[in-house]
Amino acid sequence: MFCTLLGWLGLYVGAIWVYENLRAPVLLVLGCLKQLIFRQKLSKRYGKWAVITGASDGIGKGYAHYLARQGMAIVLVARNEAKLTKVAAEIKAKHGVETKIVVADFSKGAEIYPHLEKALVPLDIGILVNNVGVSHDTPKYVDEVSPSVVWDLINVNVAAATLLCQMLVPAMKQRKRGLIVNVSSIASVSPSPCLSIYAATKAYMTSFSVALRDELSPFGVEVQTVRPSFVHTNMTDFLVKDMKDPRMRKYLVDVDGFMAYAGCTIGKVDMTSGHWSHGLQTAVLYLLPEVVRVFILGLINKKVRDDFYAKTKKKMR
């Protein structure tokens, strides 16, 4: 009797794992078939404008180019006006769509949102990509992270997406259409020692995004949660430089490679890793109990931290 119960329990756990990890690929295939049949443009389905935060570099810039290629007008939001102007010019020249830039430093907190509200609320915003995010330059114990960086992590990784959704959702609900893409991280899958604050902010993003999806579904507004693993961007460049074997760099996912997959999932699935290889990493993590995940991530992060501080001390001699 006991063995039978264990067998049924094993089948149940296995079925849950298969559902969680194969649901997105199946929905993606069905969504692609639907798109081939109906061929509806994103701008017609959701609205004219796409707003992308953290759009001057990396994944945000990748989303901006992808959505412009689909014919959407683009609003680029970031703190560096020169970079924004350059990206806007690139998009207009390459894709021929209307562009706007909004300069906003999310690390400043509450003071920037009246400016954002004035610039964004009057527009017919169909897609909001909450991509902006920060981390500290290397894994650190919580007491080694400066208070200013802690506030940056909270203001940028937590407050930005929350307040922008609160600001733009009412109009989407009224129009009964829209899509919010919240870029979280594979770090949300498990607590991560020496990246404790960063991982917690990403866990918040995933939790907020999944709950928001359920809230907005009755109003015709979609929410997609994106949980990528390592993508080679300016924010992660310091890790690439520290790789002992340079040949490993060619196996890293770059922004173009990531967007080739993540872009395809827009409007088709509500939860994705953004890249097939990142999906495999997430599936493996979910095979492990949380205590094992925390232990393994702790070993990796502490090793990176110790190596960084050892190099720093060596340079100071």
C-alpha cells in the first residue's frame, strides 16, 4: 500500500514538472500556427505604441528593435539621453517607425514619476516592456552592499515596474487591450546567497507579474513574465571578462540570439525563459529541492566573490 502511494505521488510530481516545463513550448507552437493563419499586427492587436524601459542598451534595446521591426511606434525610456537619441535614430533609420525618447533615472525614486506620467499616459500604449534593472558588480554578502546600491536595487528592480503598471494599466483596461512584458530573471527561481537582494527583487518581479496576469485577464490585458538566465550585456560584461577559458564566451547567449527566441514568444505565452537553453536551465533547477539550489548557488556565488576580492587585493599590493 505504501509503495503504491509513493508510486502515485511520483507520477503526480512528474506530471506537474512536465506541465510546468512543457506548457510554454506547446503554447508557443500553437501561437505560431494561429499567427500564420490570422497574421494580425501587434499594433492592431494591442495599440500603436510600445514603451521599453532600460532601452539604451542590452535586452531593452533588443526589444525596441524587435517591436519596431513588427511595425510598432517606440518610446525609449532610460537615463542616458545621448544613448537614447542614438538608439532612436538607429530605429527610425532601420525600421522607419515613429520614435520618442523619455529621459528618466529610475534610481531617483518617486520624483521621476510625474514626468513619466505626463509623457506616457496620453499615448495609445499597446505594449509595456518593464526591462530596466540593476545588480551589483560582483556577488557580495549583504553587509558589503552599500546603502545606495540597495536603494538602487529597490527603486529600479521593484518600484519601476510596479509604478509604471499602476500608471498605465487603467487606460489598457479601458481599451480592453494591451500587453505588459515584465523581464524578471532565472534568479527568481531560487534564493541566491551573495546575490540575496538582487534575487529577492527578481522573485518580487515574478510574483507581481504572475498575480497581475490574473488580475488583468478579465479586462483583455495580457501579461508575460520573462525569466532569462545569463545574457551577455554591458551589465554582465564583468563576468565574461573574468572567464578563465575565452572559448566559453562563444557559447553565451547574446542579445540578438536571445531576442530571436524571446521576440517570437510575445503574445503567445504568459511565462517564458526567453531562450530555449535558459528554459533547460530552469527545468533542471526545478528538479532540485530548494535547499540544494541554495547550496549550489551559494557555492558558485561565494567562489566568484572570493576570486574578485583576491584579485582586488593583489592589484592593491
